[in-house]
Amino acid sequence: MDTHLLRTFAAVARLGSFSAAAAELGYTQAAVSQQIAALESDLKAALLNRRPVTPTEAGARLLEHVAAILLRLDAARADVARMTSAPSASLTVGLTPLAGGSPAVALALAALRRQMPRAEVSVRVGGRGDVATGVARGEFDIGLIDGLTAPGDSLPVLVSEHASGVAQAEVLVVLPAGHPLARRAGVHLADLVDARWIEAADVAPPLSDVRRVAGLDGFRAAFRYDGTDTLSLIRLAATGQGLTLLPGTALPAAMGFSAVPLTAPRVLHRVELVHGTLAADSPAAALADLLSPRG
Amino acid sequence: MDTHLLRTFAAVARLGSFSAAAAELGYTQAAVSQQIAALESDLKAALLNRRPVTPTEAGARLLEHVAAILLRLDAARADVARMTSAPSASLTVGLTPLAGGSPAVALALAALRRQMPRAEVSVRVGGRGDVATGVARGEFDIGLIDGLTAPGDSLPVLVSEHASGVAQAEVLVVLPAGHPLARRAGVHLADLVDARWIEAADVAPPLSDVRRVAGLDGFRAAFRYDGTDTLSLIRLAATGQGLTLLPGTALPAAMGFSAVPLTAPRVLHRVELVHGTLAADSPAAALADLLSPRG
DNA sequence: CCAAGTTACGAGTCACGTAAGGATT
DNA sequence: AATCCTTACGTGACTCGTAACTTGG
């Protein structure tokens, strides 16, 4: 299970092709074939189906571990690099859209501006995976990731090393103004298993998370939104393209939609802070402190 | 950053010796020296001080990642093996002592006995690290690990893949019966920074966790208890060897000690369930379901 | 029949072991 | 002087590329 075997395996699985993976990694097809064969013989398990190339059940399981391992390798390299290079006075924050929408985050950024007015702060918004991997790789000093959790649980962040909860908010179902459910004081997630849902994985909680917290299958995507703009998503939901779940903090006052709290199961929208090693006296450390539960 | 370089680095750091690591891994000293040199040149950073051999700052950071990576490699192998081999009807549970003491766990085990009377269940008690790594390596189907957390946070478990909160309990400071603090209705952790503490890392929360949740240094160990027996630890605290923190659920009714709730910071004793892939209809899946927040 | 993965085989590289060379206590 | 790590060097194993082969749509 050498790292480059795992890297190759991940590339093949992602691209669904030995030759494409070979091209991406700068190998020949034959080399890739040999590497996969070596990995399969090491683990004594078929990892990929051929023609078409898809992961087997065992391969799919391995893939999850491999993603975490490769990310952590990047994180290790970035962390060591950070120890050796001079501490930076600038700060780059990675945000998921709804994490940025949280009042706690807005307040902390404002406080940081007051506390360290000379710090050069830049913010990048992206999907959950982008933020998590960006932090791991050291591209961001700090990441803020949102998601759905049971009360008391934390988010399944890819690189869990340094993570702490920053904010929690009630979850609401966004509906067109005239929707029959809009009159209700609260809805049960289980009643919406077979509804039309919008998959907007880079903004709202991905439907896989909804299934996870509900403990139910279903919640199939009838509509897919690939952008990262919250208002666009709300507009889609308001015009009846499908349902989506959003935290109360993300909803503007009036926009021609209704929002009904989710009453069961008890689920919270949660924003979590993730970061690697923080140099003392850096803007990143200051922001982390402002965002910490004690801060 | 090949896996065997990381493995060697971890061994050298753990043993504090190139030669000892070589002996353990079946290499010559020279090979180990070359591997460390290769790793250091790859990362362009000194990772180990020589004579005596100790990790540098960068090495220490790397070491944390390496531990996680190597563990995850084991976990990946175990997970794949589980997919290929036939599902087992037996169940092995790894427990930290205080996790086993939680009523929720006792009830779930009893319920499992009723639900699947024929299942062969075995339980092993060990320290947090042993349980976490045992689960990752597939030695345990399920692990139950306890620790100290802020409300809403989850435990920093090494392999976070599948983890969920199972039980929470108030934290108390255990004191000899006549202790001055024993009359108080509650104590602040900050007032106990300079007290005599017992380090009993395999039973009670390790003092490093206490420092973490308190956000303070101090809490130095005046006494070290290496066993895994809760009653022995309580006896030590009751006879004034030092302080320890225990969840209310672990304390017997009367044993010549006092216990005062911790009122600040708000901290909970938390039991967390960790597991790899669970085969459907296995005793492990049944127990996980019984222990899940919904179960 | 073509695209795509596998197998065979040779070549270059790389990592290990042996052995000699420092350095530190 | 002894212990322990480093460096030098030769050899063997391993992995990659080329090329021929096979299989599936």
C-alpha cells in the first residue's frame, strides 16, 4: 500500500479509466495497470471492475480511506512547511457559503479588522470539500465549514485534526409562499422523504447529509444547482423547483418564500472551524480565538 | 513521503534510536539513517535531533499526522478484508473503563443479549489509544471511548470515520471526604490549576484533556496511576493522593469520598461510539443501532 | 474492428546491506 | 574507547516503458 499506488488508484477511480489516469499522472497505461494489479494482489481483493471501470464494493471502501490518507499526507507536508518558513502576517480564510452567512463569523471578522487593522485578509468561498482540502493543504489558514448535525455531534470533516464548533442555528425547510406545508408550525423530515429536493451540495447541506441525519433513504434530487450563491438557491426553492434545507441565519427577511422549522429529528445547522497549526500572534490565531467558544 | 519512510520515522521517534528502530523493522542502522535522510530532504526540514534522538518541532508536528496516516492505512486494510471475508456472527467490543461504566452502554449490551441471544459477545477494556487503534485495525467491531468535551463538541478520536455520541454525563471532582472544597456546591476548574492531580490516562480523562478544555496550562500530575480500574483510582483520590475528574455515572454511592460538580467551564463527560464498516444483520450493527441517538 | 486493459520482457533506477568513517559522551 | 549515526559504494530488486496480446462493445 504505497502512497503512489493509492494515488493511482484514486485517480483511476475518479476518472473511470486507466488510460486517463495514466495521462494525468504521467505514466503509461501499462504502468497503471500494473500498479492496480499490485494493489489488488496486496489486498487480495478486486478493487475495480473493468469495462466500464468502476470501484467494487471493497474498492469503494478503500477509496474513502485513500482520500483521507492522501489529504493527510498533503496536510503533513503543509504543516511541516509552515514550521520551517517564516510566519505570515496575512490571513486567508476558506468559507462555505452558509458558514460565511453565520452572524458569528461576520462578527469575528469585523472584530479582527478592529484588533489587527493592518492584517491582510482574504476570503475564498467554495464547496465543503474545497475548503477542507484547502485547509489541509495549507492554502487556507482557516476554514469555516457548515453542515447538518444531530445536537451534540460535530461535522464529519475530512481532516479532523483541529476542529471546533463555532455556531449553531435552527434548520428550516424553504418552500414556495403558497405551499400547503407553509402554514405548518413545523415539519418532520420523515414526511419529506419522497418530496422533490434540490441537490445544491456546494451551498445547502448535501442530500447525503440529509439522509444521514434522517436515518432514511430517499430525499432524491429532482433538481441540481451547482453554484455557490445562496440567493439563487433560495429563488429556486421559492419558485417551486424543489425543497432545500437552510439555517435561519441564511434567510433574508422577505423574498416570496416560506420557511418552516424542522422539528424532527432534532437537527442543527452547525458551523465548524478547521485549521492546521497556527503560529502564535498570527492573524489566523487571532481569528481562531475570536471564533472559539470561549472567545 | 512513502509509507515505509513514515513508518520508519515513527519507529525512530518512538524508540528514540535509529538502531533500535532498525532492529524492530528488520533493517540495518544504515538503511534507517538513509530513510530518515530521504524524508528530511524531501520535506526540506530537520525532523529529528541526534544524540539524543528526539523529534524537532517540525518532526513533532509530522509525527501526529504520521500516526493518523499509519492508523488509517491499517484501517483501510482491515476494512477491505472485512468486505471480502464472510460476515462474522461474533462481536468484539473495545471499551475504555468509563465508557463501559456508562448506563447507556450497559443497557445496550443487555438489550443486545435479549435481541440476539446467540451472538458471541466479547469485551475488552483498554486505554483510549488501544481502543481507537483496535477499532481501526479491525480487532474490535465497535469501540466505546470516553473523554471530556465542551458541550456540542465531539471527542478528538484518532480515526474519526464513523463516530457518534452515545452518552453524556456531568463531570465531578473527586475529593477526600473531609476536603475543604467538599462542602462547595460546585467548583471552577480554573481554581484547581495548581492542585495535586492524579494522572490516570487509561481511566480518567488525561490531564492534557483537562488543560485543553480549561484552556489553561498547569494541572500537573503529582501522582500517576497506570491501571484501568476505576475503583482503585477513586480510592486513590479518596485517600488524598490527588484530584481526579470522573463522570457522575462512574461514582459508587458511598465510598468515603466526596464529589463536587464542575461548574465552569461547561464541560461534559462524553462517550463516543467508533466503528469501521458494519455488515448488515451483524451483532455489531445491532449494537451500534441500540447505541445510536435514535436507538 | 477498435478501444482499452493485460501480460511479457528488458533496462534503468533506487534502496538496501556491507563496510568504513566521523562525532559525541 | 565505546556507542551511535553518517557516508560511500556495490549489488539486487523493483518498477517503469515498449511492445505484443487479449477482451469486450
